[in-house]
Amino acid sequence: MNSDSFKFSNAVVIAPLLAVLSIWMVFLVEVQLGINLNEYGVYPRRLSGLQGVFFSPFIHGSIEHLYNNTIPLAVLTAFLFYFYRSAALRVLLLGTLASGLLTWAIARPSYHIGASGVIYLLASFIFFKGILAKHYRLVALSLIVVFIYGSMIWYIFPVKDGISWEGHLAGFAMGLIMALVTKVKVPEVRKYDWEHDDYNEADDSFLQHFDEHGNFIETITEETEEKIEIKYHYKKSDED
């Protein structure tokens, strides 16, 4: 397997698959054992609530909550690991921990659970990093994220009961901060010869085919005649 195919499989299959399996496995354990793990979520400004910084992204309150987070988590994780492979794991881990701590610091006294904070972290990072990088592919990716998930911006405000808008806001803010402080390798934009500062028109073989008025000059190469020399060799017959 070459490096490009490995990069593609790692981004589009392995990373999103692990992310989705982790949240679904936790929910299935809750259902099978008949337990509720909500108390392992983030509970703001309580020391015991700090455990939710590590556990809350894996805990969901209902199948609808879980389903709503599954597809965005898979898509954005694939984007992150494909386009920002060198920094993807660092952004995901540090950003998740930082957004969890910020949620613990600013949120209402309640258990805050779900992977939506991570989703906002990824969407924010991918959008802002693409704009800051100013590379056409990454800017295009930023626009794709806005087109697909732009409506999520409203949920960083308290517009709907029953959702942790503080967790969304924390993830969004940490995504912006990570985009500002994280260095990534941006592919160099290919420059043509005429775009370089030391470009000289007189040395351009293509422009030499045009005159000063822009008319094409047809160059005819003289063909050299090839002389073909045929030599015959006669073999003396035995009868002679």
C-alpha cells in the first residue's frame, strides 16, 4: 500500500470509524446493562465534575442524541485527518480536553454530555484554519463546512432548551484558538515560469514563436536528405 492510499484509508475509514464506534459502544453498554452514565458528564465548578472532561464526549442521553452526533463526527473527523494529518491527533485530543475544561468553567450547574462539543471544535478548527492558511483547497474545504454545517452556529447561543449551548460555545472557541496556534504544512502553490521575479521574456522559448505584434512566426526546419546506400554481395556458385 503506497503512502497516498494509506493516508486516504486512515482518514476516511480508520479515524472516523474509531470515533463513531467509541460513542456507540458506550451507549450500547448503557442499554444492555440498564445503567445511566450521565453523572460522568461535566458538572461545572465541582471537582467531581472534572471527570466529565474525559468521559462526557462518549455519553449520550438518547438514541436521537447519539444519531444526531454520529454523522457530523464521522465527516469532520475524516476531514481533519485527511487535510491536517500532521496536526490532527493533537487538535482532537488537546482541543477536546480544553473545550471540556472551558465548559466546566462557564456552564450552568447541570450534567453536560455528548460529542457535540467535539463536533463544534472540529468544524471551527477546519473553517478558521482553511481561511488562515489561504490555500485554495483548504479555503474550499472551509466553504464546504460552512455549506453543510453553517446552521450549527445558532446553537452556540441559548436558543433551545435541553442542549448544552455552553459546550457548543466552548468547542467553537477552542477550535478557533487551535486554528490560530497550530502550525500545519500547507502545500506550496505551484508557480509558472512567468510568475517568478527573475522571469525574462527573451529567454522564453515559447514567446520566441511570436513577433512584436503578437503574430505567430512559423519556423520551418530544414530537412536533411538521407542517402541510402545499398550494397550487394554476390556469392560465387559451386558449379562455376
